[in-house]
Amino acid sequence: MNNLTLKLFHTRMCNKDTKERFHPQQDAGFTLIEMLVVVLMIGILAAIAAPGWAAFVNRQRVNKANDAVLAALQAAQREAKNEKLSYSVSFRKNTTTQNVDVAIYRTDPPSATLPWKPLGADVGVSSDKLLLGANLSSENAANSTTNSPVSYPPPSTPTKITFDYMGALPTLPTPNFGTVAAGTEPPGLKIVVAVPSSANSTSASSVKRCVIVKTLLGSILTAKDDKCS
């Protein structure tokens, strides 16, 4: 290799080093400003979506809890028919765990200790975040106030509904399905689960679900929101 060739090669390499030194290739990635913009956008989207997601979770929770209330009443009614014995269902708000508890048991002879268990625990319901309500003043009797409004917690604690050996309501004492104005039908015996109000955790929000025992024969139906007041 002659001197001219060596000089040209040296000049080319020096030029390449100079170009890379003063015009380095940019590394792949984000700038600080781009990262801040992305974080800000995520924060805005989360703020918009969070209330809707929380409302969805609450509705799902209260729906599952209401299904568990219905299942408990139906189970007691079924056991009463199968065994030809009186069966009761009791509900309470556990002041220790804050769960809504349920107990299904033979009415006679009365149990010394009721078999309480968290409502809906077998289907993953977190009932500690729900309110329990009812319009009962005593066993199988709605309160005597017009339209028998629901109370949180129920004035009768634990709240109790009993079925006779035919799965109907016992005739003694006479069941009371509520006091109503003329021309309207009785509200029935209501067991309510509700999402607490954001302003007051001891008051129910508009998101409610309920199970209603409507007739002496033990007819059961479900309702929601304003139908559960």
C-alpha cells in the first residue's frame, strides 16, 4: 500500500471519528417531556374511569349478595318442605367483622347457638362493604308505618323469616306484609342489601337490591333500587 493510499485511509477514518463525535446517533427511548405527558394522560384517564369502575364493582357486589339472600331463603323453604319441619332464616350485621351474616336453622326446638356464616362467602362476596336493611319489626311481620319503609340496620336484630312444614308462612302469629294506603298492595317482607352512601356510610345509596316474600304461600321475588325502599 503506497503513501497516498495510507493518507486517504487515515483521512477517511479521522472524518468518521469526528462525525460520530459531534453528531452521535441518538439512543432509542423517550424524553423526559414525553414521559411526563404520558403520565399526565394516564392520570386523566384514570380519574375519568375510576368512578365508573367503582360503581360497576359495587353493583356486582350487591347483585351477588342479593343472590345469596335469595338462595338462603329458598334453601330454608326447601328444607322445610323436605323435612316437614319449620325452618327459619336470620340475617344480621356482624358488629365485629362488619360482614352481613346469615343463619339457616330448624325453628323448633330453638337453637342455643345459631349457625352464622358470612353472607355469600362461598361466591366471593365482600359483604363487609354493604349495608343490611329490612322492613321487619318482628318475625314475619313488616313494620306498621305506612308503606313499611326499610331501616338500616333493621329494627329487628337479627332479622328473621320463618317457613312452616309446607314452605309457606306460619299462620300463627299472623304474618303482616305491611301497611299501605288504600288501593295499593302490601310491600311484603323485604331483606335489603345496599351500597353505603358516599356522604354517610350508615345510610344507603340509590344502589339497592332486595328479596321480598310477598304472600302467605311463601312467594319470593327480587327487586332493585327504588323498589327496595
